[in-house]
Amino acid sequence: MSSDTQTQPLPRSGGGSPVTLVPGIYVAARRLNVSGIGSFGAHQFVIGIPERVCMANTRSLAGHEVIVLGAYNQSGRLQPSLNASSDVTSLRSYLTGAGSLHVARVSVTKTNSMILSLVNGYRHYVRHENTHPIAYPTAYGGASLTGCDTSTTYNSNSWAQSLIVHRIGPGRVIRDFSGIDICNGNTIPAAYFK
């Protein structure tokens, strides 16, 4: 899929009206919860909403069954988490209309099988990262405010985008959301997800 056919972000919530997301896969970006210049930064994560709710690891949020996948700085390493409380809280606020979140739908045809593929990619990353750790960069993602210092600097934005690229395919969703979501164009090697 070419970049001109990528899905554009859905409108932000925050106006008090609840949001309904149809079954599918989404990439979301939320503001970082830090003070100073870091508050302009964004953290990307992946949302799966199955077509059938008979899927393990789902959480019930505001009338939606969801699986949330993201990566974080854990002890200086880029490590993923399933249904992390910070992302789940942001998603809940978005769905109830109480919070703002940038959300873009990923272009897929078989939602449930692609969600399972993402969860498998998450599990592969956990195993591979245990023996080949990826250091989490320091100082605003190890990058300048305009982008990553090197193509091998990875953070949560790199992780979310890499999961989509390696488990679903390139060009399926926008990479650059509003705000400073540095390193979104740096793709982690495929070996971590397969």
C-alpha cells in the first residue's frame, strides 16, 4: 500500500461525547505525562478491537473489548506491555469523551487474524529482546526535537510502527501523528517480531 493510501487520523475526542470504534486495528498517540518540553512529545501504541469477543487478553473499556500493545522504558530497555495501565487509561478517556487521543485505523481485511498476528509479534519481541536487549534512549527519546539522531535509535513510537510493519505490512497507517513523536520512522529489525 502506498503512502498516499494510508489511513488518516480519526477526529480527537475530548468534547464530552463518547466515541465508538468499529472492530479493527488502530495506532494511537497520546501526549506524554511529563513536564516541560517533554509534554509536547507523543507516545504511540496499538489497539486491537476484535470482531468476535472470544479472544484472550481483551479488556472491556466503555463498551469495547480491546487489546492494547505498547512499549516503554523499563529499566533502561525498550520493553513491551500488554494492556499497560497508562495506555488503557488514555484509551478509556478517549472512548468516554473525557480525553484527547489521536487515533488512526490500520488498513486490514481480516481483523481477528491480524490481531492474533500482532499478539504473536509482541510475544516474539519479548523473547528476542530478552537475549538481544534494545536500550531505551535518553533525553526525549535519544533524539533531537526534530528527529532521531540515528536510524537505530528506537523508542515506543518505533516499536508500535515496527509491530505494524512486520506483522501486517508497510504503509498501512500513518507514522507521524500530531505532536513530537520522534523515532516513528525508525523500524526495529524484523527478527524481533518473527
